[in-house]
Amino acid sequence: MPSTQPTPFRAGTAALTTTVATVCPVFLVGGLSVQITGDLGITAAGLGLVVGLYFTASAIVSVYTGRLVERVGARTAGRAAIILSAVTLLGIATSTNLTTLIAWMVLSGPANSLGQLASNALLARRVPAHRQGLMFGVKQAAVPFSTTLAGIAVPVVALTLGWQWAFVLAAALALTALPVLPATPRATDSANTPAPGRAKPSTGLIVVTVAAALGATAANPLGSFIAEYGVDRGLSEATAGLTVTLGGFAGLIARISVGWLADRRTGGRLTMVAVMLATGAVGLALLAAPTVWTIPVGTAIGFALGWAWPGLLNFAISRRHPEAPAAATGITQTGVYLGGGLGPLAFGAIVELWSFPVAWMSMAVLMAIAAVTTVIGRQLLLRATP
């Protein structure tokens, strides 16, 4: 690799910090949900609407931002995403009602999409093939890492200075990701692959996208509702926040470990995704149990398996579409974002109509269906391979 190229470690670090900076808004809202809803007078359904619209906004722009990354390069796209995320974090800190909170969260959605796809392109084009699984896992570990930070923010910042200051601090930290981005020319973005292009949405790719939507619908309420659910079941606010931290840590370790394992396989990565979804469904079912001790156990399993597959999915799709990794993952990420949008909305509505246990069991069934759909999508992709 030429000396002007960033090392795999540098590329992985840049992808990680960019992702943390751009996903932070939604997970910080989830981790501080008890304080935010109490201060702004928002119900569980209202919180679901806020998070749901965030992911809906991400889904709407995902395909376009994937193509944009292919045109302008990962570094330029990453810088824009980080700055936009910092601005929205400050905006969320000034929110005084549901309407203003929704407005800022919707604006942070495109920052999330742009940051995720810029990171995917960075890894696909600047990291050797035999290390990409690990690096995609490290990059995707930024999501549960953000959840961990959100959980820590409850006792450290929110319960002492106020939840608004947690967002102000997060905005400042987000900007520190800017100098980490590789300061290399746009031309090097495609040094390891053919010329950038557009990924064609084949039947198999569409089915995998549907599976991603179902899996994300089931898993996304974990980050948004675990804290509130724990308090509802009798845990203290601090303990509920630490439960979120436990889940985030479990997810972080799982995403890196799965990526490491994927590098040691020559195929079957989508099968690994299906197995993770099926096992994650068991974790969600545990959350519906009538005992308190199953909350941390179900949370850990849910994050470690039911919500640790997106990095592996991005890796698999990027390897299959090396000519346009950002555009290809932009298609499948549309499913992840749609599920992220529908999940909190559906979960919040089910809680309002029935109860938390019914909502968790519903998500468990949906995640099991996602596992089956992933297997079907894999078979279609294999048949389409020349």
C-alpha cells in the first residue's frame, strides 16, 4: 500500500469515530428517555414517534447518500455528517417540547445515513480484504458504544447537571472526530476497487433489505425503551441506565468478535446473520418474562446477537458489490433504517394498547421471521452469482 494511504488502523479508527458521532443523537435520546420524557411531558408513544421519524428520515435519504458518497468521497461525506450531527445535538439540548425534539431528530437522520455509508466506503476501499470483517465489526461497534455512553450519561450527567448538558457534551465530543478522518485525496477512495458505480437492486438484494427491515424493527426498541422498561418494572433510574450500558457493552464485544470470525470464513456470512437473528429472538422473549432478573440477561442477548448483525451484513454486501460499496449498502441500510423507524413506533403503540411484555414478545416473533427471510435472500443472491 502506498505511503500516502492511511493504515487499516487509521481507516478503522476514522470509521468508528465518524459512526459514533453520527449515531449519538438517537441513542442518547434512548438512554436519557426517562429524564427527557419527564421534563418535556412525552408519552411512550411520543418517544416512539421521535425515534421512528429519525430512522424514517435516514431511510428516505439512504440510497441518495450512498450515491453521493461514491461521487464526493468518504472523507468529504464524513466531515459533512459529523458537523451536521454536532449541530443537531446542540439543537436537541434546546428542545422544549415534542415538536422541537422531532424537528432536530429528523434533521439528524441524514447525518446518520451519510456517516454510516461514508464509513462503509472508507473500509471497503482502504482496508485489505482479509481484515475487512474485523474492521466492519469495529465500525459497527460504534452503535452499542453510543448506547454505553448514553447509559453512563444517566448517573454521571443527566442526574447531576441535567439531560441537556449531556447533549452539549456529546456535540463537543462529536467534533473531535473531524481530525481523525484520513487527509488523503479523493482519488485514493477507489484505489483498491474498480471505478465507483451504482449497485443494481437485484431480487436477492431486495429480499435481504426486507430481512434487515424486519430485524431492525424488532431490535431497535432495545436502545430506546430498555431504560424506561426497567424503571416500569421497578428498577431505579441509575440501575436502568446501567442495564443499557450492559447491553451496549455486550453488543460492542459481539460485533467485533463476529467481524473477526467472518474474516476467517470464505462464505456463509449471511447464514451467520440469520443465526444471530434467531438467537436474538430468544433474548427478546426473555424480556417478556415476569421476573426482573431476565431484564439484564435478555438485554445482553438482544444486543449481542439480535442487534449485532448490521456490521456483518454491510461486510457481506460490500464484498459482493466492490464496484460501489456505499451505493450497495445504501440499499440494504434503507431496510435497517425503515425498521429502525417502524420499530419504536410499533413498540410504543403496543405498550400503550397492551403492555411492555406483549411488545417484547411481538418483537421476538418478528426477529425470528427476519432470520428466515435472510436465508431466503441469501439463496437468491447465490443463484444470481455468475
